[in-house]
Amino acid sequence: MLNKTVKLANGYEIPSIGFGTWQTPDGITAVSAVKEALKDGYIHIDCAAIYGNEKSVGKALKESDADRSKLFITSKLWNAERGYDKTIAAFEKTLSDLQLEYLDLYLIHWPANKKQFPNCRELNADTWRAFECLYKQGRIKAIGVSNFKKHHLEALIEDCEIKPMIDQIEFHPGFMQEETVDFCRKNDIVVEAWGPLGTGKMLQNETLKEVAGKYGVSVAQLCVRWCLQNDKIPLPKSVTPERIKQNIDVFGFEITDDDMAAINAMEYFGGSGFDPDEADF
Ligand code: A2P
């Protein structure tokens, strides 16, 4: 049986599956989806300012009367808010939208890259100093980054005092980002998997369908379980009650070593197509 939590470098524990909210429409859809997730046993919600639905997530958390100390809430700093002062202000806005006193995890959403910023290294370091400050004040329990590749992490680690504890990257069959993952393993950085269903693109794959069939599960469940067995924290997103329930019901089967190896060996067959070094947003 897999562990239900994973320990971060600072000892703080993160639940091993999170509920994704990217592309979840703001308003009643987001409120209902988060309430459904809480009802089904998710205690870890993955948010971001740019998703445009944090107020709705906050409303769902408030109305569900969940015990805050049992929840794990993540948010991310959007790209337009980089730099020390803007980061502090953006953090306050997110906290207020979510109606929370603290965040469990705050991430730099994307690295500033060379393509857009000649001073990208300094900019990332300056943003990170604000993260360190908020962390030291206890307003964030753990700090990390998202979409950082090995070279972005190397630079930040050289420049910082407190190392990132998490890197949240795109991760699904056919797209395992080995170089980044290997660097994270060696540096005690836990990897979270965004788009574990390839934002839906995994679901029609014949190989995955066949393997899922052997276990009597859906391809979505197979992908979530596959992430867990690869020591990644999957963040499946859905607004559909039946799917939300299904995506956390993954502790009743185990993928064999042979099937893990077969899925790990799959070639790229679709994903977001985003490259952090090429991003112009
Ligand atoms: P929906 O939200 O309409 O239910 P990812 O987590 O990789 O970003 O994938 C999210 C996409 O996969 C969404 O389009 C979501 O649709 C769909 N999805 C999520 N869970 C399932 C599931 N169990 N079965 C089929 N589709 C799913």
C-alpha cells in the first residue's frame, strides 16, 4: 500500500494526491467541484491565481466547514507578479481570495526565462527571497517552484538560502521529464505531476486502455496510480462528480513492475506542448 502522505525536505507532509483546478470555470462550477472533492476525501487542493477561480475555491472551503488543519492548500504566483514587492502583494491577494490565514504551499508558477528577461536569474532569485521571507514568517508551510527545468533549479539553488521543496511539472505517460526528475531526486525536491491525464489526451490511448482493462480500472485511474508508483504527486482535475470520485479511488490495485516499465517506456504522444524556456506569457 502506498503512503497517503509524502514528507518534504522540511518535514512537512503533503497528501499524495491533490485535486487540480486548472481550467475549472469560476463560479458555481468551481465551488461545486471543490465541494465534491472534499466530500470524496481529497484534502489537498491545487490552486493558482491565474486560474481565475480562487475566490470560488475559497467559498467552497468556507462552506464545506472542513477542518483547516487537515487541509493542504497550494497556490502559485503568476508571472506578471515577479519580484520581491509584487510577490508579497500577490500572495496577500491570493490568501484573501481563498479566505485563508496561511498557505501550505506556494509555488513560483513559471521560471522567468532568458527569452523574455535578460536578467531572468536575478528576477527568479528576487521573487524567491519574498517566498523565503513569507516562509520564515510561518505564512507558508512549504515553498517551491513549478515548471522549473534542471538549469532553472541549479541557478536558483545557487542563489538562495532555502532550497525549493517541490517542483510541480507536467508529467504523464510519454512525458516523464527525466533530467529534471533526476535532479529533483538528488536534491530532495518532491515532484508533483500536473496534467497527469495529459489534460485528457491520455484517455484514448490504446496501450493505456489495454493495461487499464487488465486491472478493471479507467485509464484516468491507471494514470493517477502510475504517477504514485513513480513517486510523483498527481493533481488530476475534473469538474465531473463521478470522475472526481474515481480519480482518488486508486488504492485498491497495484500496477505490476512489468506494466510500470511498459508505460514508462512509452514515446511522447501528446501533452500541453509548453516549454518553460520558450514561454512568452
Ligand atoms: P472534466 O473536468 O470535464 O471532468 P488533467 O488532470 O490531466 O489536466 O486532465 C483533465 C481533463 O481530463 C479534463 O478534461 C477532465 O474532464 C478529464 N478527466 C478527468 N478525470 C477523468 C476521468 N476519470 N475520466 C475521463 N476524463 C477525465
